[in-house]
Amino acid sequence: MKILVLNSGSSSIKFKLYHANESDDQFHALCEGQADRIGIDGSTLAYERGDEGKEKQFIALPDHKHAIDEILKQLIDPETGVLESLEDLGGVGHRVVHGGEDFTGSVVIDREVIKAIERNSMLAPLHNPPNLMGIKAMASLLPFMPQVAVFDTAIHQSMPKKAYMYALPLAQYKTYKIRKYGFHGTSHGYVANKAAEELGKELKDLKIITCHLGNGGSLAAFMGGVSVDTSMGFTPLDGIIMGTRSGTLDPYVPLHIMESQELKPSQVSTMMNKQGGLLAISGKSDMRDNVESAAAGDADCQMAIEMFCYSIQKYIGSYAAAMNGVDCIVFTAGVGENNPMLRDKILENFTFLGLEVDKAKNDANETVLTTEASKVVALKIHTNEELVIALDTYNLIK
């Protein structure tokens, strides 16, 4: 079965096509690419198949329907395509950011699911509407094609009420659904399961802290096989310091800024989401640039790294306390997978838990980062959110 994975943004669509071998449920990617600048001048379609390199063509993409139509044409192109016809396509999986309290897992898309995604758009106004554009465009082009929605928030619906409720008047939750939701769920769930496999144990028998560290980042705590807490909250702004997001603040700070500087909520939102984080501290939002400049003596970049690592250490410590222990700490995503120095710096504060970093393994970017004597295992695991979407789509429609 061939499964197409789509991640539809406001002006872009990332895609990846998988072949699922139904005899052994093994998956491998056939091609991938991205439609960019949809509805904007200079739109492009990039396409990559195997080891043949990436091809990019400038092509008019006035809306999501046209973009997906061009993606489908690329898949069946006689020279560069990987499908003989669209009849070879078995299903389409969509990344959907916010499922609210409606979804605890991935679902086959029908009218009721679409209504629920629309209803939850108030919680993710920048993400759910373009996610829906992709779903509706595909339904228009291939009306009988099974489609599946995979939600970033679903895995965190297992959090206990004490973890997801805010101490606000109950009407804010009951009427307006203001609570912690958490994000990066497909990544956290994937690497938690991979960690259990690596340790040769059942996920339900482990206490695991997963650290998804990219330009955006969050941590999650798994106990009894489910997510029991996560660092992002009502929005992806909460939690650790990120590339351009401030992370956790005194809740009165944005109110004070609006009152004292006569700024509008939209201006303060931009400040916290797009002008905060590493960018605010050092002027550089990319961690690689901060690391390079810090090594060259840039004090602001050094401070940005210190603050970044400290914000993560605090969450790891709080989750270890919340679960009354931790068996494994997992690093994933761009920063988590590729920067031994940052992993070492983050983990150096957990010797009191009996955690011992193996410097050679960590520097070599091996999977296991700790010594055999370490009481807590630290792992580096490559995340694969597209594969999770493909797997869920396959299992729901096969």
C-alpha cells in the first residue's frame, strides 16, 4: 500500500510518500518534497526521489488545491514519478496541529471530524485552517480517497486533570476550553516507544522524559505507557526557551508591557512568539549559530546557551519529581540529535540521580549516551513524525 503524508501550512505543503509492505508492515520512503509560496509570487515545487537529488521548479500555485494537484501529477510523472497511476495510492495522512479534547488518537476523516477540526481552529488559528485546506483540497481532487488526521495534541490527552488544568475560574475551562494541551505529540510518542525498544522493556513499565529540541521545543513525561505532563501549554509558546519563542514567563509580563508601553495584544504576541527566545538574547535564533559564536567568545550567545540549558534542566527535574523517578531521558529533533555539547551540559546536573554521561559515546552521537553503570539511561533517538503519520494512516485504513 502506498501512503501519502501531507503537512499543510499557510503557504507551504510538505509531502512524503511511503510504501507499506503489507506482508511484514515495513515502510520505506519513495519520495518527498515541498510546495512553497502558495498564493504568493515565485511559488515552487521541490521534489526528491531516492538518491537522485532534489529538483525544484517554479510553477504557479495559486491555492492549496492547485498545489496538491501538482504534487499528485509529480507522483505519476512518466519520467520522475514513483506511481503508475493514482489508483496505486491507498490513503493520505494529514498532520493536524490541534485536536482539542475531541481526539485522543488518530482518526479516519469524515464530516464530523472536519467539523471538530474547524471547531478547534479557535485554539490554533495559525495552524488548523491550513491543515483543513489540505484535507479539503485532497477530498475535492480524490473524493473517494481515505484520509486520516494525526493530531499533535492527541497523545497528551492522557494527562491527569491536575497536570492540564489552570488555576483560573472554572468557566474559562468549561466554556472557553482554556487548559494545557501540549504539542509535538507524534514526536514524543515515537521516541518514547523507540526508547522502550532500545531498553528491551515495555513502555508501560518505564518512566521516560522525552526532549524534543528543535527551533521549537518541548519536553514530555511518560509513565505507565502514557503522557502525564508536557512543557507546552494552551499554546506552543509555553515551556522551554526556543529559537524565537520566549517560553514560560510571569503571566503578568505581557499585561505590564501592554499597559506601560501602550502596545496592542498582537504586538506583544509577536514579541513573545517571533522576537523572543534565543533571538532576543543573542540576536541569533539558530542554535548552530549560537554555538559557533559562543565558542568564539560571544558573551550574549554564551548566555543564550546557559539560559536554554537551564530551562530544560528545570523541566527534567520537575518531571523526575512528578513521576517519583526517571529511568530514561531521550533527546530528539535537530538540536537534541546533533549537539553533544548541549546534551552534556543539560545532563551534567543529574549526577544526583546516578546519571553518568559517557563522553566518548555522546561525542560520537551514539544512541546510548551514558555509561553501563549509570542508573538513568540517556538516549539520542532520531524522530520521524512523517513515519508516525504514515503508520497511523496505514493501520486505520488497511
